[in-house]
Amino acid sequence: MPGPKKPGWRGPKKFLFRRPKFCKFCEEKIPFIDYKDVKLLQGYVPERGKILPRRISGTCATHQRELQQAIKRARNIALLPFTTD
């Protein structure tokens, strides 16, 4: 039996199906992440310019560190923007 009816109570929560996340770099056996590969890096930087975290992008810790370093290097030589206007 459900709990007491409170204002805003909508019933039991439903669980959504989530796909298991995997590291794209481990799957495709990419040896290293190149900072000059702008197409690859743009997939991990949304419009606002922030680097996507591991829990959203699905990369492993090792490749997330390499990815972060590559994005920062690409920003410093103006291949990627820091932010949008």
C-alpha cells in the first residue's frame, strides 16, 4: 500500500532503462588522443565549452585524463574555443 497522500506525491518511481557505458578509446584501441584531432575532441566539449565528466561521456579514468589534457592543449593553440559568445 502506498504511503500517505501528500501534495505533490505522484506515486512510486519508475526506473528507466540505461545503456551500459563503455570507453570508446578502449573499444577502438586508440593508442593516444591527439590534440590536433578536433573532430574527436568536439564530441566531448558541449556548446558551453565545459569538458564532459566521465559519468556522462563513459570514458575510463586513464583516457579521461588524456582527453582532458588534449582538450586543454587544443584550446591553448586556438583549435577549440574556451567558451561560446
